[in-house]
Amino acid sequence: MVTKENDKITVENLNCFYSGKQVLKNLNLTVEKNEILSIIGPSNSGKTSFLRTLNRMNDMNVNFSREGNIYLDKENIFDMNPEKLRTRVGMLFAMPIPLPMSIYDNIAYAPRVLGLKNRKNMDEVVEQSLKDAYLWDEVKDRLNASAIKMSGGQQQRLCIARILAIEPEVILFDEPCSGLDPISTAKVEEAMLKLKQKYTIVLVTNNVKQASRVGTRTAFFLMGELVEVDTTKKIFVSPQNKKTEDYITGRFG
């Protein structure tokens, strides 16, 4: 696969296995800088496995194996230190998991681990991260309150802010709104659309309407294979593959 100047991630002949069972098959795909690539498809299509491979979280599974390569800015991620990679490629999970501490300390935790000690600089990081996650106005007067007492939608945006605090280049979203109400979902989507100005985003979602709302491009996975990828408008208005059309119109999935 030829890497273009605007490609942030290049996936080349990727095959992934769990206990010998293949879950991704000869995947070739690029993710462009400052886009939201939405990945849709029915369950067991390999969407989350793909996402977890992008920042090597699958390496923690002893039953996982893979073939092929993934490049981040033309550097093979499998040659990188995994911890270093995860500071460049952050991941948000379906269920928000706030740390059992204050809102402020949730955001400050990772920068402290990475060596940030200056209080003024930390205050700036916390404030900007919360602003970028569309949460600052809701919590600025109670930063010392427990994050556990926040609503589910606020907790999810807190987790986004926690990722932003380490200034990644890529953010992976794995079903970030699956447990949220429509209002909270809209706020998370608004944050994603704003964030793509500074970050590259890969979004796995089972909500095809969400993919159509926020995706710059959309990729359709089926049974571990990439069926097609194109601009979101083309995928939803005139897909090239009948299977894609059947999925987005609800005929299966």
C-alpha cells in the first residue's frame, strides 16, 4: 500500500487471530489526518479487535496473534515501545471508568505520572482538557468533587478529557455512546467534531446514524473483512456493495 502525505495511519495486510481463530482478514486501510473514520458493521465483524490493535492493547492477550503491519506517520507501531505508543494513540471505551478521586485529579493523574509538577501548568492542562471535552462549564465550580458522582454522560466526557491531557495524536473511540441518553450522546458527538480539528479519530459504532452524523469517511466491516470504505455521504447515499446497503438500511445486523 502506498502511503500518502495526509495519511496518519496505514494498515497493511493485517490479519488477527484469537486462539488461532481469524478475526481480521487481510485488512488494508488508511486513516487520514484530522478525520473521523467511522467503522460500522454487525457484531463479530472485528471492529473492536481492529481498534485494540491500533494501540497494541491486544498484546496483553496471550491468545492474540497477528500478521501484517500498521504504520503511524510511517513508523511501524510494532517496533515502538507499547507504553510510548499509547501516549500517542489514546483509547476511550464504551463504559466510562473514572478514577475514584476528584474531577481535577482524574485529569491530572497521567500528566503527573509523565512528570508534570508545576501547579499552574497543571491547572492549565486540566482546564483546557475539560474545555475540549465540552465539560468545563459544567464542573469548573466543583473540580474537587468526586468523579464517581458525575452522571454517565459527564463521566464519559471526563474520560475524553483524561485522554486529551496527555496530548495524543490519535483518539480511538469504542462505542463511546452505547450507554448514554440522546442529550449526552449529542454532547459527546459535538466534542468529537470539535476534536478532529486537532486530532485524528477512529470511531467504532453500532449506531449507523451516529456514523452518518460525525464520520468524515465510513468503513464497513463484515466477518473480519473490509467490505468498502468511502466518504460517509457516498457510503450512506450510494454504497458500491449490496452488503453495505443492506446493513445501513437495516436488512441485517
